[in-house]
Amino acid sequence: MRNFVLASIALAALGFALPAAAQNHDHSAHGADHAVQVQTTPADGAMGAAPARFTANFPHPMVLSSLTVTRQGGEAMTVELPANATASTNVSAALPALSVGNYVFAWAASGADGHTMSGTVRYMVH
């Protein structure tokens, strides 16, 4: 375990992020003190064809409140989200056409009780 902690610190110092670190969750509104994993498609650090949709799977119902896509060296593009979206454990949004390059998807979501979650996903289109 000690070696894992030391390796994690070394990777962080070199600018690498562990996948779980890409997901932030404020549980203070409902008293939980555990880390929550959010599964996204595309997954953080993955590469492949340009995805048509961004999807996030949450442990409890959430509404996707914002999603931006930024190509390395480019401007952030705000993705239009459905105005009448309902809370769900699985949310998604259509993405604009993406060309070859490195992208960062920055997302935020909120729950019915007011708590929020946010994260970033790094993806390479090739």
C-alpha cells in the first residue's frame, strides 16, 4: 500500500492524474464521506474514433447541468443540453463533430437535493 501511495504522489508530481481524481463530488449536503466513482463514455484517458455522445453514469439520479469540449490549443465549445432533462443515473448529450486531436470534456451535474458533481475527461480522437 505504501508503494502505491508513493507511486501516486510521484505520478501526480509528473502531471499524471489517476482516473478517480478526474471526478469531483461534493457529498457535504447529504453527509457521505466516501469517494464516488462516475463512469463516463468516453472514458478518461481513452482514445479512438470521434464519439457521437458523452455519457455519465452516476450512483444516484443527477441532471447534467453543463458540458464543454475543448480541443488542445482551441476554444471551449459549450454543448447544448436538453432543456427538459430529468434526473437519471445515466445522462448523455450529443457531441459536435470532432476532428483528430486531443480533447477535454468538462462536465457538471446536480442532484435533486442540490448537491453537485463535476469532472473532466481527456480523450484523443485519432
